[in-house]
Amino acid sequence: QVQLKESGPGLVQPSQTLSLTCTVSGFSLTSNSVHWVRQPPGKGLEWMGGIWGDGSTDYNSALKSRLSISRDTSKSQVFLKMNSLQTDDTAIYFCTMMVLITTFDYWGQGVMVTVSS
Amino acid sequence: DIQMTQSPASLSASLGETVTIECRASEDIYNGLAWYQQKPGKSPQLLIYNANSLHTGVPSRFSGSGSGTQYSLKINSLQSEDVASYFCQQYYDYPPYTFGAGTKLELK
């Protein structure tokens, strides 16, 4: 069955770079897109960006200058890197898979990232 | 970017009651709308797509409707397991995909 699992540091210092990994199983990264969505504590959802089956990427313009999404298909992994972190980047970070190009059909459990010194 | 305005922000209802959550888009999204349920401490789960199509395995007490810029999610005969936050999401015009701010549903 389809599974996604996020991993990465729980604590990042301000101005540093966040690196997260989404390890997937049950589907092919070359046939489906994987996206990152974040949720500040007690708040709503924000689409950050995604990588499509052909390897192209789309980003939220609000984050584009700081964000990079890539993948390693041989390891079934998708990566998020975001630099210049600030305290308002504290959030749960989810990776999620689209079967088509419309809805987020499968989600990981999320990883809580706190930005603090 | 298309803005999604969701209301109410919070809602308290009794078991067995019918509840309705609204979502308004800043422009016509031509039924390109999904609803998600997020239970406390869990990831969001897809409920409805194309404004009114029920995702596999979702109970039939959930339904979606609307068109143009106005959409709604209705829960008939509220159950205790429906306590959650609900989010709408538009996918008609992307990037970016955008979400409503959410509605927190509690039991009265």
C-alpha cells in the first residue's frame, strides 16, 4: 500500500537550513507527484511546493527564493531544503502524494520542526 | 493566487445534528475543490473531490455541493468520530494550491 514517511531534525536554529526527507513506498515517483505542505501549530495548511513525475518542480512564490525540492528515484525519496529559517517557519511538515494533479490523496504522518536558538 | 475563505472558524454541534461548513473562492474555480478532515494529532485525509464526489471509503453522511465561487460541506447525523478540523482546497488554478483557514468542529 501507499506510504509516505517524513524524517529530519526536530530543532533548527534561526538562519539555518532545514533538510527533510520523505521516503515513499507503494508507488513510483516517476508516475506520481509528491508535495510538501506545512502547518504551523494550531493553524491552517500551506502548500509549499512539489515535484512531478517528470522531475519538474513547482513552488509557492512566497517561499520560492528559499526552497528547493528534489528526489532520488532509486531510493524512493523526496527531499526538501529551505534556507534562512525563522521562528515563523516552526510547523509540522507533511509530504503528500497526488494521484492526479488535483487532490492530496495520501499523506505522511508529518514531522514537527521547531525553529529556535 | 486564488484565496479561499472558510466559515465558520469553529462550530459546536450535538450528536445526530446536521452541520454545514462553507468555503468561498476569490474567483470561479469551476468545481475544482476538495475537502479534507484532520483529526487531532493526525494528518489530513481526503473526503471529497470535484466539489461533490465522495472519496473511497468516506461515509455517505458526508456530502459536498456548490459551484462557481461558493461551496459547502455537509455532515448529516453527526457522529463522535467526526470531531476534527475541516479544510477546503482549490486545485483549479495552480500553482499555488490554496487551502481555506479551516473549521474546528466540536461536540456540544
